[in-house]
Amino acid sequence: MTTCTHVNHDEHMCMLLAKKTDVEALKPIVRDAKFICKNCGRAAAEAERLCAPVAL
């Protein structure tokens, strides 16, 4: 696993889950997911929500 240096890392799925963000707040982020993180395997609709996005 690599370290993420993105400016908005706090908005990535890994950080949102680490902060125990409510699942209702996560639903719009993962709905119709088009990307998966090659570091952690989490999915999101927008690549900007992941550290190392790869298109599905």
C-alpha cells in the first residue's frame, strides 16, 4: 500500500470510513461506482474520492 499525498485526502473513501462517517452520507459517493482503489479496494463514482483509482 502506498501513502496518499493528495490535498483532499480527507475526502477519500478510506478517510471517510476511518472517521466512521455515517453510511447514509456514503451512499451518494458509492452509488453507480465507476472506480475502485487499487490500494484498499473501496469503490466510488468519482476517481477523486480514492487514493489510487482504477476504472471499473
